[in-house]
Amino acid sequence: MQNEQGKKRKALYILLALLAAISMWIYADEFGNNGGHRVIEKTIIDIPVNYTGESKLADRGLMLLEEETTASLDVTVKGGRRQISRLEQDDITINVDLSNVEKAGVQQVPCTFFYDDDKFSSDMSRKPSSNQVTVNISELNRRIVDIRCELSGHVADGYSAGQLQLSQDTLEIRGQAKDIDPVSYVKVVLDVGDGAEETVSQELTFRYYDKNNKQLDGANIHPTVDSVQVTLPVFVTKELKLVVDFKESPGARKSNLDYEIKPEYIVVSGDAAALRGVETITLGELDLLDLLNGGPRYHTYPIIIPDGCQNLSGVTRATLDVSFADMTSAEVTTQQFTYANLPSGKRVDILTQELTVRVFGTTADVEAVTGEQISVVADLTNYSAASGTYTVPAFVEVSSSAGDLGVSGNYQVQVRIREPHEPLPEEPTEEPGQGTETSPEA
């Protein structure tokens, strides 16, 4: 038992001694034999140089050439071993802004270094191989080439495609002669999909082609615009019915009309989106009470088609011939009276006992109506502070059981407005049938 415990104790001592040795080695490696911080040096090579502001160069008719232009730089860093050992090329960024370059030729411009804050500390020194880079700036050559558009996909059955529309037909390209001279034209591809049912419009980028229709690498070609807007109108041809909006009233219904619109239909062609869901063209509105009161039977309307569409029929005006199929009127006497808008705190007595009104509608409805189905309503809206006897305006209501009837003319009845407890006067009242009617004509 004791021998076994001794062996375990001996193994523990060995492990502790090993850990102590490793710690001392790490300390010596980091700080050296004299206890000071050990500094090492590392050169990070071939850090890429990023060039910005090339669009500004192009605006001045200049461009950056790869030949003789600095592509990368080195940076030497000093610091603690553990800090330095983990540094990589991606931890340093080098930027060069070309916005201020205004002339062609090989020249020196300053560069800016950015160091990853997570990897670099303030006690680490950094020394780039140079604080400037060499750039080779050349004058741009210019050419103007045609823009061609290739279509992909097709429109749906029943639809037709119009002429392609490009925001511009030509393109100015800039670059070295060896890069732009082989360009014969540029091409964009418009994909309208499988069965387009409306106009397609897209912003498209260019591809460069030589005279043999071979696509070229446009890496060193600078167009004056980056894209072109291409639109393919998609049209549909439809037959639209011409209609009139008839304004109905009781006794004057569209269902009781004989009418004809000539032409009944026209054929139009236009943008599919504009005509989606459109089946009719409304010529105008006709109030059927105007027709009842002697308005004209014949009407002419301009045909106004939807915006952006074409009238393939060529007809620009339509005529309406309209009349009532069955219309009559009659006078009916009623003894049904009531009132509306009673003044607060007042009492109303209707003195008129009988009134004749004129109704209109189909023959069957007019012949069937009785006085019991007609009520005359005195309107007291403007008499809130009045007392005494007045002739007031009235409107006529026809019971729904009487069918669809209208009322023509303006009517008045005589009323007495009094306090609730005020007794009725003993003087004789209005004789029966003394209500008044004005303009009773149908």
C-alpha cells in the first residue's frame, strides 16, 4: 500500500516540475533572461493596395494603368512575440485615393494605412516599406458604339409586344485604345419571362462584343453610364362595351327603359396593365327624371378610351336612343298625414285633411295604388320657434306595398303649432281638400 502511495506522490512531483519548467520557458521566451519584455520583428509582405476615386479620374478623361502601378507594400512590425506571431496580411489595409490626381503620367501619391484594432496595440511599432505608391495614369480614349438589345422569353397568348424602347441607343466608352478599339457594339439582354401579360421594364448592364460577335472582357473599359433602361410594351386587344350610367329614382328605373347605344362595342389596343379588368367604357350619366320631364330622347357622347390605348374601331362618338317602355301618371287623393322634425316642446295639429298628389310609374303600379298607400309628411324643420298657423312644405311617401312609384310636383299643407296644453281655438278650420300643390306635372 505504501509503495503504491509513494508512486503516486512521485508522479505528482514530476508533473509539478514539468509545469514549472514550461512556465519558466514561456517567461524567458517573452521577457528574456534580464526580465525585460522581449521584442521581436516581423515583416508582413505583399499587402494589396486598394485604389479608390477612379470614377473621378474618368470624369477628367484619365484612367489608372496596372503597368508600373504599385500593387502591394510591405509593413514591418515590432512587438511582443505572442502579439506579433498572430498577425496576418488581412490585419492591415492600404488605401490610395485618386480623386485629386489631375494629370497623366507616372507619379507618386500618398497612401493610408489602417490597422486592425483587435490585433495591434499602442506599444507595437509599424514601419511600412513606403508611405507613397507609384501610379501610372493615362489619358482615356473615347469611342461611341451602338447598344443592341436581345430578347429572352415570350408574351402570353392573346397579347402582343410593342417596339423595344431604350433610354439611349448609343454608348460612349473610355479606355486605352487596345481595350476599346476591338469593341464593335454593346449588348443587353431583356428577359420578359414565360408568358408576360404586362409591360416589362428593367435596368440592364452591358456586355461588350467585337465585330465577330465574340464577347470581350470589359474589365478595363469605362462606360459613361453603368446601365440602360429597356422597356418592352406588352399590349392586349379588347372589345369594350359602351355603357351609359343611368341615374335611377323611384318610378324611373333602368329596367323600364327601351334604349340602344350605337356602336355597342369598340375595339381598343393598349398596355395590358392599363386594360386589365376593363370591360366597358362609360360614355356619361343620364338622370332618368330628366327623361321623364320631357328631356331629349337622343343623346350624343364622345368616346373616351383609357390613357395610352388606341381606338382600333376608328369611331369617336356614340349615340343613345332612350325612352321608357311603359310609363304613365295619375292623380291620387290621400287622407294620410303626418309630420317630421317636430319643434321641441310644441304640439302640432295638421289642418289639411285631404290632398291630391301625382304619382308616376308603370301602368300596373299606377293603376293599383290607393290613397291609403300614400302619406303626406309636413316638414317642420324651419319652424322650431314658431307658434300659430302656417302653410309648410311637405313631401310625399309611397308605401313599399304600392310597387315602384315616383311622385312629381311640390306640396304644402296647413298646420297649427301650439304649446302642449294650449286648447284648440273654436274658430272654423280649413275646409277638406284645402291643401295646396304646386308644379304637379310629371
